[in-house]
Amino acid sequence: MELQFYGAAREVTGSMHMLTVSEKKILLDCGLFQGHRKEAFEKNSQFPFDPASVDVMILSHAHIDHSGNIPQLVKQGFSGPVFCTHATQDLANIMLRDSAHIQQKDAEYINKKHEKKGLPPVQPLYVMEDAENCISHFIGLGYERPFSVLPDVQVTFFDAGHILGSAIVVIDIEENGKNRRVTFTGDLGRKNLPIIKDPIQVKETDILITESTYGNRFHDPIEDMKSCVQKTVQDTVQRGGKIIVPSFSVGRTQELVYFLHELQSEGNLPEIPIYVDSPLSVNVTEIFRLHTECFDKETRDLFLSNHEDPFGFYRLKYIRHVEDSKKLNTVNEPCMIISASGMCEAGRILHHLKNNAPDSKNTILTIGFMAENTLGRKIVDRQPKIKIFGDEVPLRAHVEVMNGFSAHADQNELMSYYRGMNKNRLQEVFVVHGETESAETLAEMIQSDIVQNVHVPSRGEKYQI
């Protein structure tokens, strides 16, 4: 049995790992790498293996850094099934189409500027037809229902508590008369997040592949985030400014709306309009409404039992059409605009940032992890100038960073999860999906407290297990 790491190895984006069992190849995730445009395009367009050689793919969840390159995988020859949960299948259906749409539109916008400057045109990574072609490969399954992916390989999904439909992937393998279990956390969530259920503890495994996004950091309590949002909104409204929120369409947007709904119900929200300006966020919210089986007891008790919509209230408006989005640029009164993408690498958020970042009355509120070299990281680092669509834009707006919203477990939460495992059975740990410092810090913690055999693989590294 062999493990090779092709993405999210000493970095956070582009999750992609290959498990080979009896010469059969199982791909765990196939995400888009996000970062410098040229480097990202090269990494995403050229796989370090032949896609046609992959027998099976297993998708942990629908976030684009885990699912976003599946259209390219199919386009280049992959013909097998993509196994995931029911909610992930529904989310990926709309998210991959949206990804194709954004890439096409961004390429058109950049090419107009390139044409004026005499520069060569850029190409989208894939188009709508590619996204639609890959959807037919998806097979949705329920949590905690074992299924076979190969003759001697059985998989079970457990709720990862990260986003709707996210799964911890448990792989039971019989090879050469031996039974072994490999567990891939995907992105591991946190206890007490609003809306979705808490992560399920997997106790028994031989091999663990774990994320480490916040392996060297600690979150503020999720319970404090509502009051932090309230203060940010009040301070910005007093300045007469707007609150611009780059947000992931899946999970983070719905959590923020949930808190805003609670604040509004409590009478603690200034009377300003709130816009969710992202067709994907609108569609994703509809998927959330369909999968109430993923909701935690608090959400069901608070909203569903009273027949209330947790994702809608009178001051909140969902924006679908591009013309309505453009009109937001002419709004001069205080408001909140929540828009995708979460790392500010594509989509409508770029236009809102370009229009609002130069004004010191405004606030840019970040509520998610920003990977290295993304526009979002440059904003979090408060660089005096940021580049959007090739133009330098002064960053004068206030920047508020609220990592307490994170749907990733922090160091304490990760270590608590590992301590819930059977140490006598756990033999080897691979730490992925974290920048080098974060991954290495977590690896040292695991070595000192859980198991000695811990690796932080680099891109392309191969291990016999």
C-alpha cells in the first residue's frame, strides 16, 4: 500500500492525495490550488499523474480547494466514480458550475484589459461543459453506511462537522491477508458551530491523514463572534461606512447570516440593509434548506420548530443578477455586502473590494482563513496597496479579522480529537493541509503526546505504509 501527496502538502490549497492498493489508485480530493495566478494555472492544468490511471475518487467535501479541479480531472481522462455524501453531491453540482462560470467571466474581463494593453489573452482553466460533464461521475451516499469502492476496499463517511456534507473518510483495506484502516479527516470541524452537527469521533485507525490549517493557532470562542460582529457593524455605521465581507459561499456565509438573524431578533443590529451578493451563496443556501438532517439540535429547536427560516429575515436581500450587483457600487449609505470568494481570488467580491477598499470609512471584515499569496492574505496583512484586476488599489479601509468564525479545528481542538483515538492501534500520522510552520508545529505536538511516527510530506512525496 502506498500514499503519495500531490496537493495541500505544506500548503493549504489544492487538496489531492493518492492511495494505491494492489495497483489500484484511489484519489482523495481533487482541489484547486489558489495563489499567484500563473503558478495556480500551471499547477491546476497539469496533473502530476495520468488522470486516466485513477480508478476511484473520494471527495471529503465540496469546498473548491478540495473539489474544484474535478472537471479538469475528467476532461483529461478520469472515467471512474466520485464518491461523496448526499449533501456534498448537491453542493458540488452547483459549485463546480459556478467555478466554471467565474473562470470564464474573469478571463473575459482580464482579456478586455489585455487587449487594450496589447497583452496576450488568458484562458479559463475549464468551461461550463467540463463542469457539467464531471457531475455525472458523482455518487452520493449517507453517513455511517459502509460501501465498497474496490473489491477489497470499503469506505465509511462520518460527519466532519466542517461544512454541510463534510466527511471524515474511513477506508478499511484488506491486502495480502492483512486488514488495515486509513482515516482521512478532510477538513475537521469544531464543536458548537452553529447550524451543523459536531464532528464524530473516529476511535480506531492504523493510519491517520489529518489537516493542520490552524495547527499552530487558537481560535476565539465561537460564542464571542456574535458580539464581535455587532461591534464591527456599529462602529462602521457610526463612521458612515460599508462593511464588506469576503465569505466562502458554503458554510461561512450561512453561519454569518444565522448570527445576523439572531442579532436582528434581539434588537442588537443597526437598521442597515444586508446583501448577500453571490449567486452561488444564494443557491447554496437553498441546498442548506434541503438538508435539515445535517442541522444540529439547537438550529432545529430555534428555527425549524417555529417554522422560521434561519437564513432569511426582512433586512436581508439575496442578489442573483449582475445588474443588481453593479447597483451596489452606487450605494452611498451604510450597508453590509457579503460576497464570494472567501480568499478574494475571484468573483464579485473583487469588484466590491476595488470600489470600497480606498475609503477609510469602510470596513473589510474577514471571517475565514486566507492562504499565502492570495489577495485575502494581503488584505489581512494590511498591505498599503493591493492589486485587483491588474490595477493597484490603496487599502485605506479598516480591516477586521475574525478567525473565531473558522470552521477548522484549532490546535487544541485537533489534539483533543487525536486523544480520542486508540493510541495502541494508531501507527502513523501524515500532517497535510497546513502551511509549513503550522503543519510542523502540530506534528511535534502529535509526536510528543500521541505517536512517534509522524510525517509532514512535501508535494510529490511517496510513502509505503
